[in-house]
Amino acid sequence: MLGPTHSERALTPDFYHYPWARLASVAVDGHFLVLRWPDGVSLRAFDRWLRENAVGPGGVDPATREVGVDPAHIPAETAAAAVAITAAGALRVSWQPDDLDALYHPGWLRHVAEGRHMVDAWLPEPIAWRAADLAEPPTIDGRSVLTDGTVLEEWVAALCSHGIARLRDTPLDPELCGQLATRIGAIRDSNFGPIWDVKAELDPGSLANTTTRLCPHTDLPTRETPPGFQFLHCLVNTAAGGYSTMADGLAVVDHLQRNHPDHYEALTTLKWIFFNRGRQMDHRWSGPIIDLGAGGGPMTLRAFHPVRAFPDMAEADVPRAYDALRAFSEAAADPQFQLRYPFRPGDVVGFDNRRILHGRDGYESSGARHLRGAYMDRDEVLSFARVSARRRWEAATAAAGDPERTAGPPRQGVHEGAAT
Ligand SMILES: [Fe+2]
């Protein structure tokens, strides 16, 4: 059996390595090409989708691996004039009317057939938790987090699955929070600045910077898209009290949906205007307390009552909206959902700001408590998680000894290996 040629192996519309997965057959069914593998897995590929994913002129640019063709320039009469499986198991298509002969990597096609191209495919499964499930946040030794990439990858994977994860014993460096965040991606700036302090202040701009209790909440629901993740690095804590509280919104929402369907309906549909009441700013957004997101996600909890300003609903709905709000707050503070723990200097606690309801007990002003924080958008954290999951998958594939796997990383900016 022939192995793939160099040009066959190099042909993918992205920069990942795919294990070679020989195709068994291809057939044309109207505008779809029906691809089958020996183990019965199949893929129906629309002809113009395959055409625009041919690497080369009129398709995917070999340098950037981005689709370089305007849909207006793909003829409606585009059709596969001839299809074949090569001796090595790749797909060959002769496209008309542009008279293009294209080769497709069967491992890349297989990853589509297996759904590995989907948004959540490379992310850890979310694990909903209650207080009984977690004695403390998932915790990782953070002493080498700035020098050992695997520590950061492990922490981010736990952030994605549990919505909360802690690094312990990190350096007591005021710059650490920013350094840590930028290793993952771009920091989400806000009116608090890119890196902000949480400590009692004489003229606080937020209740966070007082010694008062903070009920379970999520930050910045005044924004169209609130920050996805929040990191808090503890530099000093000699104050009595001030325990952090965390509740998993996935579990709280599930509880409300099962046990209080009327409140759940009100919480997911009736909108409130969130308004930050700043002296020099006026951020506002209108949304439900439980925003399920378009098309099933991601869910965003909008639950910071200091900035929940006005009902944005019909008058008749306002009483039941307040009843539902009470039920939500009672559930969020219920001990069955609440994880409680103290901050220790050197701790970095990260959490999903749109999923986890975070809060804090009040604390004694006689002690000192200083945290430094940063926000990141979900996109940054999830991109980091996908890249690290792909890297582990590629390493495992290599370790398994796939004899037909491309040796070495794809070379950016090199045009050899184009499908045309
Ligand atoms: Fe907060």
C-alpha cells in the first residue's frame, strides 16, 4: 500500500497536523460528495464548501490558511467533474468550470466527520458542581507557573471544566497577575484599568473596595459582553473574615429550572437595565438575569445588584420579576451551592465571571487585605485551552507512532504542498 506523497500530506486548510486517515470511497450525490472511511464513518461534503477549502488559487491561501475567495466569485455551477481516492487514500477532485485539480488530506476531512471542527470540540466538558462536590477550588501548585507552561495549561483546563481553579504559592509579585494573564492572551481592559486592586479605600469606586460583604454576583453586567474570566492574586491577607464564596451558576440555574420553573422562565426572559452610575461614564446594557445566549450559549449570568437599575419589561411583569429575583438570590446564597474559603497570600483564583457567582464575607478593617485582579474575555482563555489540547493530541499521535504523520510542524508562508 502506497504512503501519502509529500504534497498529499501537506494539504490542510489550517496549521494543525492530522493523522493520516485513508478514505475508502467517494461518491457524488447531487451537490454533495459522500466520503466513507473503512470503519464506516462518513461525511457528506457540499461541493462549493470543498471547492473553497482547496488549498491554492481560488481557495485557501497557502500562506495564511484563510479562505481567499469571495463567495460572489464562486460560480453557482461549480461541480465536481471527476472524483477519486488516490493510492494513498487522499481525495482528488477535478473542479469545473475553473478546471482545477485539488487534493484533500483525508485526516483533515476525518476531523470534520468526527465533529472535531466544532467550537467546543477541544475544550474540557463543563462539570457542574455543588458545595458537596468540592471541598476547595481545584488547586494546582503555582510556584513555577511563569516558567512551566504545563502548569498554566493544567490551570486553564480546570478553569474551563469547573469554572474555577486556584494556583497556590505563586510569587508575591504585584506584576504577577498581569504576567500570568498575558501568557494566556490579551487582557480585557475596563474602567478599573487592565490590572486593578481590591482593597479597602477611603473613596471607593466600587463596593469591592470596602470591607462590606458582597453577595453572590458576576462583574460588569453593564456591558454587552461581560468579561469571561476574572483572576485574583492575593498579595496580603491579615484581615479576619473576608472568606471568598463561590457558587456554580450551572448548578444554581439547573436547580431553578427543575424546582422553580415559573421563576426560571422569568429570569431567562424578563430584562433589566444594568447601569453603573459612574461620575464620568455611563455603561448600560439590558438583559435577563440568566442570559442563555443565542443558539444555546454561552450562558451569561447578569447578577450584580448594585448596578441593576431599572426593570425593562411590561408593568404587569414587574412583580413576578422581583419574585424571581428573590428566588435567584436565595438559591445563589444557599449553602448547598456555596464553596467558602480564605485567600492565602500567593493564591491566584481564576473563575468564569459569566458562570460562577462570586462573593465575599465582610472583614475586619483592622487587618490588611490586598488582591490584584484582571479580566480576560472567554475567547482568549478558550483559544489557549484549544491550542494546548491540540498540542497534547498531536504529541499523543506522534507517540503512538503514526507512520504517515507529517514530520515537523507545518511551515507558514511556504507555498509548497498546495492542492493545485
Ligand atoms: Fe466582583
